[in-house]
Amino acid sequence: MKKIISYLSISVAVILFAMFFALPQGCANTTAAPAGGPKDTIPPLLTATIPDVNQANVPVTLKRIELQFNEYVKIVDAKKNIMLSPPPEKNPTVRTKGKGIVVELHSELKPNTTYSMYFGNAIQDNNEGNPFPVFALSFSTGSQVDSLMYSGLVVDASTLLPVENATVMLHINPSDTTLSKTLPVAATRTDAYGYFVLRNLKDTLYSLFAITDQNNNYRYEQTDGELVGFLDTLIRPVKRMFTYAPEIQPYFLTDTAGLLRRPIETNVFLFKENSSRQFLRSYKRIQPRALELKFGAPNPVIISAAIPGMDSTHIVRQHNYRRDSLVWWLAAPSVPDTVQLYLTYIATDDSLNILKPRTDTLKFNPYVDEKAKEQEKQDLDNLGRNRSDRQQAPPSVKQQKETMDLKVSAVPEKIPEDGVLVQFPSLPVNPDFNLAQMTRITSQEDTVKVLFTVRPDSLDLCLYRIFPDTYLEGTQYTFLIPSDAFTDIYGLPNDSLETQFKTLLSEDFGALCLQVQNVPSPIILDLMNESRNQILGTRRIVSDTTVSFPYLKAGKYTIRVTEDLNGNGFWDTGSLVGKKQAERVRMFRLPGGGQIIELSEKMELTQTILIEPLLNQHVTLTAPSKKR
């Protein structure tokens, strides 16, 4: 006689759930709907499993797991949905057989272990694609089935958006190499909401990790660009699985309300680590006088960089905000077509895994502008097609003076914060804006000179921001850069460029005023659009203050708060080895819990944000963005 299990697993609930849908109309058609009849909308009905639901004393030599249905089914995204926990050394293979699914096991099971075979959303009926509810089959190679569970939410640490198909893993007493070399004692994957439930757990202490397991081997591989997240403390599951537990209810994906009500015990924030291995990742010539070098880790230590015939003072260095990519501008009087760079830097030794000096000889071939080359080809092709005879083309007019392609951008709503942007195509030589002029038109139609302040960008050596010292709303401004005011690294002058813009009237727009309080450390406050894929304005804050976002059109907005502990003005990632979480990010929530701030036309709204409580809040479930 089989031993009676003291609780019903989710598998039984799935069977009852499917039977509920099947009862009103009978069994679903196993081939196709009758001509002219109603469309089949009934999910498949599970009729049998091998092993049985919650079967104990399953032999460790078990080779096959089977599910039987009342109609033919198909498998969708098997790698994404189907997994065995604890995972074996070799992943199972899945196939359909008749009106069922067969899972072939290629590794012997562990003794005295409870297993969960997850099928996720992989099962659909063969004809209409009606999904079978999220499903997991539990069984044990011991005398009892472990029945504890643990749930949570996995989100991207920098955006707080849910991470689908992340692998969540439990380890016991991990070491520094456990996550990269050892299989977990339990694992599951997140759904489209970033939600996970680890089932059939023992009553013990676990370390919890999550990764974007790109090669599906349940091990963290940083060099492949996988994201990782972890909990700072050990967990001990206390919730027991039961038939109607909301964590494991067999919801359909269309039941958004039910999916959003699921309990969450923890948040896991995924981040991409800065590489701990230093090496020269790539190098290329991006302009005749610009070399790009990309390194494996930030802050490369460069001992020497020598180009024959060129003084080191003629190399102007520019880096990105992560400081793992460099652009070297060559400001020497002349630069050879082929540049040879002798670079000595501190790199990670592949055999000893220690840092030591390394010297590379880098050859940069003559620069080829592929876009210009393609445009020239198109122009020649067009010329050939347009000529109606074989006569030579008429002699060309005298070639115009070659100048740099200087760009000026003046976006009215961004000028108070970002200024007028002046973008040089290449490194300017000793740029002096004294020849540039800014004027405005008064209400009496007079032209008045306006003084302005120039701020170089903190990272881009080719970008400058111009701020008028006298900023008046609803006023016409002109910014003039006369010809030959600047010269770039190639000796090219600029052409004359005049940019006109009119500042906005605040009374024609809405505004958002934020009273920022309880600020424990520097933060970055971003005004974003509803879908959180565009930053509309940024404020950097070091203490309690009030900030305003003027000139807002009617619409929906969100507020993102980013912790900036080192005050560098950027979000910093975490470190698994250093047990350091990424800097915290949270979305501001209104008193009712919603994240969306809706402004009507010309509406001015004031909100108070308590920063420290906000940063300490748990992230809650949100519906995933619709895929386009």
C-alpha cells in the first residue's frame, strides 16, 4: 500500500483545475473542431503521471518521467520552461509520445531527495494551442516528500524591470567557487513577471543566488556576460505547500490580477559584475587620429604607451564612465598612415590568475571611413544611372573649402538643465568660445547681447554645454559661431553656424515639484516616461531639498531614485566576490501604491519623497511590458 502524503501537491490542484474547465462541455476534441463548430478553448486534461504525484521511494535508477493527457499535446520552449530540481549533471531531454510527454533522464537520481519536475508553460494542446496551466510534478527517492517552499521576485538592479527566465538556485554552505563549479541543491526559473517559487524544500538554511544562465548549466560564468544576484543573509523556508497556496496556484497567463496577488518573500537584484580579469579586450582605429582601446575590467593601469616618432604629451586620453574603454586622440604634428603602439599595462596572467605587467604591440591600419566609402559608391552609381550618354561629365566646379562638421543642438525644454549643446566631430584644439556670440530679442524688438557660460562635458572631450547667463522665458535667442572660430585636431576650421531658439513659457506647460526629504547619501533623481525607457530630466541631490521639473506636457511620468554612495553621478554595479550589492534603485510610489504620475495640461503638482524609506522598500510585482 502506498504511503498517504499529508498534503496535496500542486499537481493534484492542476488536475482538479483542468477538470473544472472540462466538465461543462465534456472532453476536448483530440483532433480538430467540427466544421462550423465552436473553437476549442478547453486546455488539455492531465490523466496520469509516472511517477505518481508525490510518490515516495522512487528508485534512483528512474529513467523516464511521463505525463498523459486526454488529447494530443505539443511542447513549447522546452529549454525555457522544463527543468528538474535539483538539476542533474546532464539535462534531461523531452519529447512527445502519443497523447503524452516523456522526459528522459540521463543521470542517476540522488538518494533520499525530493525532486520537482517543472514544466512551466511548455504544454499546449496540439490543435488550438490552448495552454495547460503552469505545472510541476513532485516525487521523492526517500521515504517522504519535502513540502516547504520559498518565493520571491527577480528584477534588474538598474531598471527594476522583471527578469524573465532567470535561474534561481539554493546552495548549502557555499565557498568562493561554489557558484561556478557546483550544482545547486534546488533550482527554478522566473516567469514573465520575474516571479519564482522554489518547491519541495527541506527545513534547513540556504544561500540564495540568481543568474541569467545563458548556457543552461546552472553555474555562474561571469566571462559570458551573465547577470548575477544574491541575498545578503541565509534563508530558512517556513511556508508549507498546500493545495490552495497562492504561490503555486495553476494560474493561466491571462489571469493578470491573480498573478499580481502572489506573495513575495524576498527581492533579488541582478547586476552585471565588472570583470575581475584585466586584459585588452579589443582595439581599433575609429578616426585617422583616434584610437579606441577596450579593456576587460575598469581602471586599467597603463605603465607606458609609446608610438615611434610621437611624444607621449601628444596623446590626449578620454575614457567612458565605467573607465574600461579609452579613446586616445593623437595630437602630434603628423600621424603615420599605419600606427604602431607599444603598450605596457597590468593584465591578469592566464595561467597563474595574478596581475602582472604585459606588453603588447598593437598595429592600427590606415583608417577607412566605411560610411563615406559607401556613400561615394552610391553617388557614383547614381551618376552613372543619370547620365544619358557616354560623354565625359562636365568639369566640376572648384572644390569648396573643407571644414569640420560642427553640430549645435538647442532643445527649448532642455536648455535650463542641459544648455545648448556644441558637439565637435573630433577633438578641438584649445577651444575658445570668445568669438561666439549669443543675443536675444527684447519686447521692443531690440537685439541685446547675452553673456553665457561654457561647461565642458565631464567625459566627452568633444562636447560643450552653453548656458545663457540671462535666461528669460518666451524669448527669441540666437547663438552664432563665426567661421574659423575653432580648429580641430586635423587642422580643419569650422564654418559659420547660427542657431536660433525660443525659450518656453512655464505658464503654457505643467510642472512637477518634488520635496526630497530624508536623504541619507547622494542620490540621482530621474524623471522618466511611463514605460521607463527614456530619461526626461535628471537632478543630483546630496541633502534634503526641493527640485522642480518645468515645461512638462500633459502625460504620464515616473520618478526613479538611484543611490549614489560614492557621489560619482552614475549607478555602480555590485560584486559577488566582494559580497557587495549594486547601488539601490527604487521607483517612487504614490500614496495609493501606483508608480504613474499623470499630469493634465498646464497642471502643477507637488509630491514629497522620503528617500531612505523608499530605498528600503521591497519591490512589488508589476505586469510585464508587452512584447512587440
